[in-house]
Amino acid sequence: MLVSSETMQPLQFSNKTHNNKLYIPSLGLTLVLLISLASPASSCTEQEKTSLLQFLTELSWDSGLAASWQNNTDCCKWEGIICRQDRMVAKVMLASKGLEGHISECLGNLTRLQYLNLSHNSLSGGLPLELVSSSSITVLDVNFNQLNGTLHELPSSTPAQPLQVLNISSNLFAGQFPSTTWKAMENLIALNTSNNSFTGQIPTHFCSSSRSLVVLNLCLNKFSGNILQKLGNCSKLRELRAGYNNLSGTLPDELFNTATLEHLSFRNNDLHGAIDSTRTTNLRNLVTLDLGGNRFGGKIPDSIGQLKKLEEFHLDNNKFSGELPSALSNCTNLVAIDLKKNNFSGQLAKVNFSNLPNLKTLDVYFNSFTGTVLESIYSCSNLTALRVSTNKLTGQLSPRLIDLKYLTFLSLTTNSFINIANALHILKSCRNLTTLLIGSNFKGELMPDDNTIDGFENLHVLDIESCKSFGGIPLWISKLRKLEVLILSENQLSGSVPAWIQTLSDLFYLDISNNNLTGEIPTTLMDMPMLKSEKNEAHLDPRVFELPIYAAPSLQYWVPMALRKVLDLSNNKLTGEIPMEIGQLKSLLSLDLSFNHLTGHIPQSSCNLTNLQMLDLSNNNLTVAIPVAPNALHFLSAFNISNNNLEGPIPSGGQFDTFQNSSFDGNPKLCGSVLTHKCDSAEAHQAIILSRKPTDCKVAFVIAFNAFFGVGVLYDQLVLARYFS
């Protein structure tokens, strides 16, 4: 099951530490501070000890807990146990102990137990009814376990329970919420059921019985249907999280009567409608508004400016349109604005960003904004991430961009900016930049090769693709010692592939495809440290992507994330043979040398590339027979050697039996069972001998990256450059 940052935050009511990531905190365990417990006593009662030992016996793995819990010792001194002065157990705190097994109902016999925390273990089975209906427990936390089944119904005659905090998030619970259970929860203050598989409509029973409910987190379940009006009866609610469900319809008007709301999130559902311009003003205490990933439309009303406490504003992936209201400037506490993938238009200048001194992230990717990047944005001195890509912006970058001293992520791609030389001379002064994406701009300009471009010392990702720039691969890139991802594809770069690329010791993704590069593939390129490393995954520094990058319209990934190790030299004019040293790149996952003028044979050393998942050598002038070596590439899911001059039998067995005929087209002298041209008896006998020939290849086993590759995936479908919007 997907685990979101909605469920992994510490339990709290509000948060004053902000970042650009989706923030939806869980329940407020700070409520525990409301519970006053006396200091521990010297010994416990026999009844209490018996109940605890029964709990211990029902564990299949106690992770050494039994060493502390001895029958001949005082249970008030046992690990994780705190008693009152009357020798009754008041707290059982066994979070993150590695416990396995079932939760014993005997814990319900601890008649003075107020606090039970079994979170972050591997407990399974159901949640005992004796704990939910306990006459003493006020805080029950079992989040991040493997508990399953449905929640029990309490008898309708059950008296009011003292339970104040219930956290059952990140388990395997399913089914609908039992209505009678919540009628007895009159004292409930915080409820977190997130990251389970609950179904049916969003429960509203507790809004009638639990008048003091403050925190309600229902995200990452399978709730469906409309949002009921009764949810507006939770008049003291401060946090309402119901993202990542299957909710439909509109937001009920009654919900806007909850003036105490501070955090409201219905992210990634199927809701629609417009933001009510009159009722929105009732939510004057709102700190977080997250309606991203729905079908909301219309304009952002001017009344949004009355939400003076607003810090997180997420309307991304909807159908909003029109210009941004100037009143947004009145939300002076804004920290994050996320409006990507809508239909907004007009100029960003409608908003006076100089009124937003706390702004850290601004994301307006994939809209229709026009004009230039307005000067007032450069007044946001705390800005760390700025993405204005895929709009209709024009002009040159302003020298004032260097005022953004904390900027780490900048994406300007797919606009109509000009003067790349000026842009780079400005950007080199942004010393904290880790990600710079400026492709699909500066059309037809000369790629600067100026040695005075000496900044970017912290850059990890550089994308200058699809600019149709001419010139050579610039020498100043050789100074970027922390560079991990370099994309210069779809330009008109000429000259040879520089040998100095090998000196970029952290580089693991190189795409210089679709250019006019000539000469031979330098053997030094076969000595890239990260591609020779035995480690197959490459983890970017968490600071690299302040904003998500995209593999598909509905997918987004947060770092730290694993990216493929890729070498793409395709669609150039490279000549000569494929270096024998290619076999050194043992952790390479994708190799594309297609559409060049390479000659000679496929090196036998390619058998060393046992982690390879994509290999494309098509449209070259390769000759001689296919070596048996590629038959050792057990993870290969995309293979293409079409349109060469290869001859002889196609090796059989292994991955070769899974490839389409098109993988071998354009080689009239090839024969094999998958082709129209079958091998004669002599050729077939040769193929059998070759397939049985022992090799020195060592087969390496790795975790396949299923998110990027699968059987039948087209070889050119997932070019990493497309991730960087």
C-alpha cells in the first residue's frame, strides 16, 4: 500500500516547520501532555503483572522484551512500563520494539491504563474490542503495524468512553466504519485512520457524538461517494484530511461553517465544482488548503486574500482558469504556492510577490502564463524552489535572480526565453543551485563555452535539452564536480565526445543523443566511476529536487529516489567500433548507441553488462554474427539490433525468446526461429554450440526497477529527460 507523507508526520495539531512537500500531519499525540500521571511506584499488583505476562506470551517475537519482564521482578520497573503511585500500570510504551504476533485482549484488564503505544512494530491480527471499549485508556496508538480485519461494533448501550486519541493508521484494516462504536466516543479529540483500506462513505457519526473532535485524518483509504453535510457538525475541527480516496461530488456548504479549521485537504479524489467566493471567508484560520488532484474549476476568487493565516496553498492538477487574483498578495504568510497543471493565463505580475516574504516554493508548471518572470518574485529572498516551466514566458532572465540566495531548484523549461549566455552568467551566482532545468528555450543559439562560467559548484542535475543550440559540448561543464545527471539531447552540438566526461566522478546519467557529434566513442567514457560501481541504484541527494519530477501525468516521485544508470549517445554521427571496454560498465541499466555510423562487431565483453535492461544498437553498420554474450543479460526487457549488417543464427533461449521480430529487422543475413529466414541445419548446429559455450560472465541479481521497465516496454519510451518538466 502506498505510504504518503500524509501519514508519516509526527502526531500533532499544527506545525510551524515548513517545507515544499505535501504536508498532512497525523494525530496530535501532544494530547498526551493533557494527561497527568503520578510518578512511578515501587511495585505493581499481581493482577497487573499477570495481564502483562499474558500479553508477552501471545507475541511470536518479543525482541528481547522477556529479558526485562521477569515474573519475580516488579513490573513497574519493566521496560516500557510506567506505574502510578498506587502500583497500577498507567502507561505501556512499546513503540518501535520489533514486536510480532497478536495484541492480547488481556491489556484491557489493566484498569488504570491510560496510555498504550504499540506503534511501529509488526503486530498482526485484529484490534481487541477490550482496548477500544476500555474504561480507562485515553490514548491508543497502534499505527504502522500489520493489523487487519474490520473494527468491532460496540453495543448501543455502551456508556461514554474516555478515549481521546485513537491512531490506527498504516495498517491493513478494511470494511466500513461501525456506526455504534462512535456513539460511545464522546471524548474523542483526535482520530487517525489513514493508510488503510476502509470503504464506504466518509463516516460522520463522530460529528454528532464527539463534539470536541479536533483532528480527523482519513486519507489513503478507499472511501467513496459524496462528502456528507453532517461533516460540518464537527464544529471544533482544526484538521480535516481525506486525501487519496475515491470521493466525488462537491464540497458541502456546511463544511465552510467550521471556522476553526486550520488544515483542510481533499487531495487526489474526484471532486469538482468551484471555490465558493463567499463561504471561503469563513475559514479565516486556515493554514493549509490542499485541493490538488481533483476536477475543481473556475477562477480563484478574490476572497482568497482574506485567508491571512494561509501558508500552504495547493490547487495543482485541476481545471482552474483565468488570471491569478491580485488579492493573493494579501496572504502574506504563504510559504508554498502550487498551481501546476491547470489552465491559468495572464501575467504573473497580477500578484505582488514582494508581499510574500516567507514564500519558499512557487510552482506554476504547465499553465498558459505570459509575459516575463516578474521582478517582484526576486523579492522573495527565502525562495528555495521556482518552477515556471511549460508556459508562454518570454524575454531574458533578470540580474535580480541572484537575490534568490537560497534557491536550490530552478526549472524554466519549455518557454521562449532568449540569450542563454546571459542566463548562465546570471545563474552561476546562485551558488546553492542543485537542480537547473532550462531546456526548450534559447532556440538556435550558440552553446556558451566560456571559461568564465565558473559557478554551479553544487549542481547535481543540469538539463539544457531541446534548444537546437550549436557549438560543442562546453568545457565549463567539466568543472561541475558534483554533477550526477547531464542532459544535452536534441541540440545541434558538433565535435567529438570529450574525454573529460570521465572525470565527473558522480555522473550516472548521460544523455547527449540527437546531436551532430562525430568521431569515435572515447574509451575514457567506459571508465565512468558511477557506471562501473557495483551499486546498481543511484540515489540523488535529498536536496536536489525541491519539487517533484514526473514520469507520467498522474505520477510523481519525491527524493531520495533511485534513478536508472543511463548512457545515451543515439542519433549522432559517431564512427568506429564499440569499445571493448564497454564491459566495464557493470551497473549500467540502459545503453543506447542507435542511429550512428558504428562498425565492427558487438563486443563479447557486453556479457558483463548483466544488469542491463535496455540495449539499442540499431541503425548502425555492425557486422559479423551476434555474439552469444547477450544471452547472459537476464534482465534485458528491450532489445534492438535492427538495420545493421549482422549475419548468422540468432541465439536461442533466455531473453532472446521474448523479443519481437522487429528487434532483428534489416539484417537479411540473420536467421532464426523468430524470423522468416530459418537457419539451415549447419547454422542451427552452430547456434546450439554457441549457446552451450561456457563464458566467464558472472550473473548479477538486482531488484528490477519495475516503475521504469517491464516486459514489452518500448526501448525509447522512458527517456529520463522527459521527467524533468
